[in-house]
Amino acid sequence: MRTVYIVSGPAGVGKSTTSSALVKALESSAYISGDAVHDMHVSGQQKPWESESEVTLI
């Protein structure tokens, strides 16, 4: 069984810091930034505030 942790919150609250610490504490783990996911669009990016599918992906 695999576990996925999603760390979310507003800018500046420590998401990256917390995620980095989690990766170091867990064996066989990886950190995938939200920015990397944001750039994985197949059919082009849209403005998140104008697209329900964009918000769902993020």
C-alpha cells in the first residue's frame, strides 16, 4: 500500500519546508512540487480563476 501526502495552504506558511522535512523523515519518498504539477498540462494552461478543471488539477 502506498500513501500520498498533499500539503496545501496559502503562500508563506511553510508548505515547502514541511514537505522537505517529511521527505527526509520517510524512507523511499519523493517531493513533487505543485509548480511541477501545474506545468503538466496536456491541452494547455488556463487561468485557475477562470477554469474549474484547472482548480481541480491543482
